[in-house]
Amino acid sequence: MNQPKKVYLVGTGSGDPDLLTVKALRLIQNADVIIYDRLVSEAILKLIPAGVSLIYVGKISGNHSLPQDEINPLLVKLAESQRTIVRLKGGDPFIFGRGSEEALFLAQHGIKFEIVPGITAASACTTYAGIPLTHRGLAQSVQIITGHTQANQPLELDWNTLADKNKTLVVYMGLANIDFICRKIMVAGLDSDTPAAAIQDGTTARQQRVMSTLSCLATDTKNAMLQPPVIFVIGKVVSLAESLDWFVTEDLSSRCFSRTGKISHG
């Protein structure tokens, strides 16, 4: 008897395979077909057993190997094969991961699905960079925003809400617009010397941090020549990064750049 058709939408976190959930690892090791994103790390891909069919559907700004409106029907088509279909997504499927779009499409076509959460970059990368998202007396709330819009539409956000000195702001996919974002937040009233950081390849051996301030973040990120994936953290909690800097890698290219000129691993 055939099993019901089902697709597993699995979050793989920010790259460290030790941060996978037990369920995610089990599904990866028992899949017949795996469809994966650009942000799924090589270390996680190495956990896939030999013989599993792999389909790459990675996206980078302006260059999609397979557009989203083609990925959705591909999942439906694969599900009809009755095999175990696992869709791997970097981070968490429901946080800027388009997991909900894919799940809706599957539901509309009568395909059952399961969502397996992953540790999103706002949590994983900041933790590995020594930056708590909340801290008593420094930040009572967290806001996660995207710094990139669909089809390069103008970035329209509630800047007054974002300019909250008691909040931690995390910006995903903001590399191209970080100068604009910082300027708008400063105009809205957030102090220019508010601590800020950029984190590239968080949780991996390639992790790099740029420790800066709101007014200098864009320039310092550019000077450090960071490349995607990068997240930005703005808020007083960033001031704790040096004291809470616990993550050390053996990769000498993993460095921390700061306004003081100090460079450290991790």
C-alpha cells in the first residue's frame, strides 16, 4: 500500500551541523530526494548518504538557479513519486525562508507536509558572535527585518519603530542596503554611536565579525569586504560582544574587525 504523499520542509540553521535538530538529521539520512538551498552548508550536505538524489535550487540576489514559481510545482511533482522528499532550507523555513509559500502551494495541491524548524540566523549567528539578543537593562525586545525587497522594490519600513534604543534590531539580507537603512534609522532618532555589528558566515569556521557603530557600520562592512550571507545587529547588546566572545575556530581567516583596529578569531 502506498504511503500518503508528503514533503518535509526542513530548516538546517546557519551552517553548523551540530545545531541540526534530531528530527532534521533523521530526515536527511532517510530521504530519497533532497532539494536544497544555497545557504545549506557543505558540512550539512556531507551528512547526506550516498545514492540520494540531490536537486539544487539556490538563489542569490539577481541570480536564481530556479525561480520560486518553478520550485513550488517541482515539490508537487516530486511528492507524487511516493518517495521521501526533503526540502532543505537554510535557517528556519518560516523566517524569511519562503517555507510558508511552499507549504501553501503544497496544501493547495493536496500534498501533505511537515515543517521542521531550524535555528534562525538571528539566534544562532548572534550567539556565536557573543551578542545576546536581550539583556536586562540593555534590550527588552527584538525585531527582525529584511533589508531586501521582492523585485528590488523600494525598502519601506516603519523607521520610527526601528529607532528604539531599548530594542535589538536584526537585519537579514541587508548587505546592499545597509547604508540606507542606517541613515534612515539615524534620521528617525537612534543615536549614531549605537553599537552595531555585521556577521558573515555565522556559526561556521569562516565566521567573521565587524564590530562598529550605527554611523560607521556600512563603511566598516565594506572595508572588511564581507560577502553574503551577512546579518546585521544594531543595539546596545552589541557592546557585550567582546566580553562574551566564546567562539574560536581553527580557520585563521575567521576574524573580528572593530573600530579599535583589534582583530581576533571567531
